[in-house]
Amino acid sequence: MKLIVEPEGGIGPVLSAIAHAKTAIDIVIFRLDCQSVTQSLEAAVRRGVAVRAMIARKHRGSTRDLRKLERRLLRSGVVLSRTAGDLVRYHGKMMIVDRRVLHVYGFNYTRRDYRSRSFGIETTSATLVREAQKLFDADAARQPYRPGRSDFVVSPANSRERLSAFIRGARRQLLIYDPRFSDPAIHRLLTERADAGLDVRVIGKTRHLRSPLAVEKFPGFRLHVRAIIRDGRSAFVGSQSLGPVELDRRREVGVIVRDAAIVRRMRSIFERDWRQTGAARAAE
């Protein structure tokens, strides 16, 4: 298992994964404006890789770019599907290479996101890959998805349940990145944890909430990841903010990881970012 850190990692990890594909790439696209990613997918088709792309029906801006991307990928030989209209948005970021390697990202395939604080997870866990493949195949065929693993977190299928349980399981500390934290039930749960004496800190913003929690804006540049680091022993990385729409009405994808080196590095990055916040500087 590997951790991808942005902006330090840049576009390289995504391009490398595509370049090393031998037989198949299944990729979910919400936003894409990096020509190098599009060109790499086209090159993969030319060398005989079966590329399937599932492209969002819409995003907040104009959908003209999505339709243009669809036409270009179709011309290159990519097999395309478009996300259904049953949910508010299909916002997950995921790629499966050779049915063997799973990438789950907090970032889109955009220049802006590669210059933001974000994380991604690369894993060869066979059971996680199978679960991700099951989700991709179900969504591509517009069939129901039924979650099969507690560490593969999918909105709206199991994310509220799994992330609530993840938070309840904390004993000492919860460090959270979230640019759109707005869910009242999760907020109450975090407040209870803080009242019980846990170190609960949030880098990001709360929306429509009056919070007694330690919440600080991300210092310096842009935040585009959703992550929770629990007790320095486990972590969540994904696309879903702790908000009612993101948990209950959109397709979002994340994973819970227990790799000690990855969790340790995420915690170190959070503490480094926290030291640059207004509250930390004032305390110094």
C-alpha cells in the first residue's frame, strides 16, 4: 500500500499507473483537464490496453467539458459509460489497473487539484480491488451496488455508518481534513468525543454549524481532500466530506487504511499543516 501526497506528488503517480497498465484500466472521472492524463489513456488504448472510463453526467460548472472529453475518448477507442441520474452527483475518484491495483483519490485529474493539499491511496489488496471492481461494474451498468467490505467506504451505501463507527472507535485523537464539514449528526459525535477528552482538530471549514471544536482554515494554499486520522493507528482517505449530501445523496468513494507507515506520514503532514494555522501560531 502506498500514500500519494499532493501537491508534492504532482501528476506523476497517476501517469505512472496508466503507463504500467498491461491489460485493463477502469477509471472514474468527475473532472479532468490535464491533457497528459487524457493522452496517457489514449496511448494505453494504442498499446492494446482495454480502457473503460465512467464519466460524470454533470458537475457544478458547465458540462461542456465532460461531453467534449467523452467524444475525444470515444474516438480513441475507450469504452465509455456515463453515470446515472439517480444521485445528486457521482463525485468519487477511482482507478483500477489490470484488475490488480486500486487507486482511490481525494483529488480530481485537474491541475488545480494537483496543486492542492490532497491524498490518494494505492493498494494491491485483492479483496479491496475486487470490491472496487464490483462498484465500478455496478455503476457502469446502472445496477444496484451492495457493499461487501467495511474498509471500502461508499456513499450513500455505507459511508454514514462506517465513518460514524470509525469516529466512535477513537480513544485519544481525531485529526480531520475537510473543506465542507456540515453534517449535524457527525458534528454531535465529534463534540461528544472532544467532551470526553479526546484531541479533536479539524483543518478546513464548517458550513451551517456553530462548532466548539478546534477548526482552522487550511494555511497557505487550497485544501481538496477528506481524511480522518484516528489515534495514529488508522486513517480514512476519500472523496466524501462529512456533510448530509455527501454521505447520503452522492456517490463518493473512500478507504480505511491501517498501514502504520501511511498513517504515521499522514499524521506528520497534518501536524505540520496545523502548526501553520492561525490558532497554532497564536499559541506559540
